[in-house]
Amino acid sequence: MTRDKIIFIAPLLALLTGCDSISSQYADSDKTEWGYKKLPYDEWKFLFIYPKALPALATQALMVDGEGYKTTYQYLDNTEPSQVSVGRWNDHLGATESYYNKGKALPLMLRFCWDSIIDKKSYETLIFFKKGTWEQMVTPYTDNRWNETYYRSTMIIGLAPEGKVRVWLGDRGNPVVPQLDAKITTVSGDKMKMCKGVTKSDFSYGYDEDIKEFIRDKTYPYGNW
């Protein structure tokens, strides 16, 4: 993982965020020089998952954050199965520990490469995050069971057949929170930019027996994703 500072350029910021103006209060102690709120905790994490028996693999990622850094992730944590997601994404996806997939400021943009074993195809996905996600990530919530304060500091990214991508924030045992205002674009083939030639899968291998058994008598894409 490498994290490099981006030169502060107003048009670039407007392009990333969709804003035409930049807050004059970016020098406030609780904001970055790009005008975004600082995280009230050290770091957040993002996890990639796939539905039960419909494997996918995230391979590389690039993120631009609210402190003006570009982070390149040459290595990503394992893409894990959501065993409770059959036919649709479950409301309780769970979470795992993250070693590589971490951020130190609010995410503005995330671009990543991934392989769909089911589709036998590589994809490139670009996500632009907006105010709804940022506000949730810096807002303190109360866990009434333990009278503790927590933050939605875990992002879960679901990779499904047909190149479908969904994004949620974890909510400490409560149903995950869909990030409906995130703009998600997924392409493949010649339309890919960063991800051309990036794959860690042998699509000629075919499916393992457990996958064949799971999809038998089912219709592609095996659910509503």
C-alpha cells in the first residue's frame, strides 16, 4: 500500500465531488485542507464479499481521500463469502478483520479491479462517494445494549454476478446500511482503464464441484443483486 499526496487543485476537487465551490473553512481544525471533516478515529476499513457459492476476487484498488491523498493497494485482503446471502444480499453481512484494506480519511473515490469466477470475466468498478456516506462515517452512534458510542467505520462492498456491485456501512450488529447515494460504475473488456490485464483467476478452469451443485437447476444470475 502506498499513499501519495495529490496537489490541491480546485477543478480536480470539483470533478471528484460534484461541487462547484470549496468551503472557505477548510483551515478549521476539524477539517482537512480539502474542506472535508476529519475522521474522529484513526482509520476505517473496507471489505469485499461475494454471495454464497458465487465467488469473486478483488485484486487491486486505488482510493482518493478527503485529505488529498491517493492510496494504491497492490495487495488486498481476501474477498470473503457471505454464507447468509442466498438469492439476495442479507441484511446482516458480518465483518472480518482487515490488514491491507484501510483508509485514514473520508473516501472520495474508490476504483478497484475484480474477477467474477461465475461470470468468467474481469471487471473494473469506480465508486464516487457523497455527503450521505461521509456524514454517516463521522457521526457517533450509541449502542444502547452496552451504552457505548461507536462509528460506522466499516465499509462492505458486495461483488455479485453480472458485475453487480453494492456498498454498505456496517452498523455494529444492526442491519447494514446501503449507501444509496454512492455513484457506482462497472465496466469490463476494452472499457477498462486501470484493470486491463489485471487478473488472478484462470477462467478456463471451470467451476468447482460445490459451485456446480449450488447453481444446478438455478437460473443465472442466481438471485436479485
